[in-house]
Amino acid sequence: MTVLRVGVVTLFPSLLEAFASTSIVGRAIEAERLRLHLEDLRVHGIGRYKSVDDTPYGGGSGMVLRADCVVAALDAAAAALAAPVVPCRVLLTPQGERFTQNIAEELTGHGAFILACGRYEGFDERVRSFVDREISLGDFVMAGGEVAAMAVVEATARLVPGVLGNVDSARVESFSAANRGLLEFPQFTRPLEFRGLSVPDVLRGGNHAEIDAWRAERALERTRLRRPDLARAIEENPASNPPRRRDRR
């Protein structure tokens, strides 16, 4: 049975405890498909008050997370996971590479990883010498990395075999290889008619080849409109273009 092992280094483990007991993540943990360890950074603090941050050398506003505390927490999380592979160590920082579905698949495929949540003015630069990669949710700044950690955990946990009820749910969707990296095609369910809007005829015809072609065309059309950068990359590869067919709405 495939088990994904994930550690999260955080000053606020309580922020993730409720998250870990609900929805897909909670079910994955209950089914023993996901093992989630929360490592309290404060435990590795220095002195009477367990301080994990200090003022920056050279002056400036804010406080910086100490390298010795963060690395000690990363080491402790790795030991607690007891993974059969060396966990990939990841800093969650606005300076990292943008998180994508491909990265989620890579982390899941590795089998074990540790996320370090930043706070204050970020990490002492030397922490970067003890991690494997840096990840960002996008070009914006939050108060800390806990929300980003939740996003990464959920995105990876749902890829573990057996977590989702339908294996195709994680196979054919936006950004997936099975969908050629495009945005997902439009989806419809009951009622057949709603306030003058109806389900396209092709989806009710039962011709699976036509349905597949319609979905491929709609996925490319939607991606051209909403994410032209993705569409251009796909269209540069003629083999990936969908078969042409007469439109049936």
C-alpha cells in the first residue's frame, strides 16, 4: 500500500490540526494513506523563552528565523517520519518556484517530504543550504507558510492511490498530463435545463468518441481564453492538438 509521509515545521501546529482531521486529508490519514507529522518549531527554541528568531544583522525591521532552530526542527521531523527514503526538504517562501501540479506529482512520487513554514521576515539565509527546494503559492506575501503548507498537503494527498474514490478524478483534470496540461473542460449534471441554460447535446448523445473530441476542444478553448501561456505551449506541439469535429452545442 502506498503511503505518503509529510512533515510540517511550524510555529503554529494548531492551525493545521483541524485541517488534518477534515475532508480528503482527514480521510487519507484515517485510511493510513497519509502520515502527517507536525513539528513544533518552538520546541527547538533557544533559552528560557524558547526564542526561534532574532534581529537581522545589518539592521532592518522585523525578526528573522534562526538557522539553528529551523534546521534542528527539520532534522527532528525527518526522524519522526521514519521514511524509507530521505525526505525532500522544502522551504515555503515567496522567493520559491511557483507551485504547480507537476511539483505536486513530483513530491507525491518521492514518497516523503517536509515543509518548513516561514514567519516574520523569513528565514536566515543559511537555512537554504539545508533544504532541497523552495516553493511559493504565487506572487504575493502572507503572514506565514501554514496556509501554503495546507495547500501543498492537500494537493499531494489526493494524488496518493486509494485516497480518492474514483481513480480518474485525479487523472483527468486541470494541468494533468492526461488533459495535456490544459484547464479542465466544462462539466454538467442535472437538471438538464436551468434558467434557459441547457446541457450540450453532444454530452447526451452517448457517442464517446464525439464526447472526448468535444471535451478536448473545450479544454483548449477555455485555456486559450483564461491561460494563453499554457495554450501557446500546447499548440506548439501539433501532436497534442485535439481532433477537429463539427461543433454540437
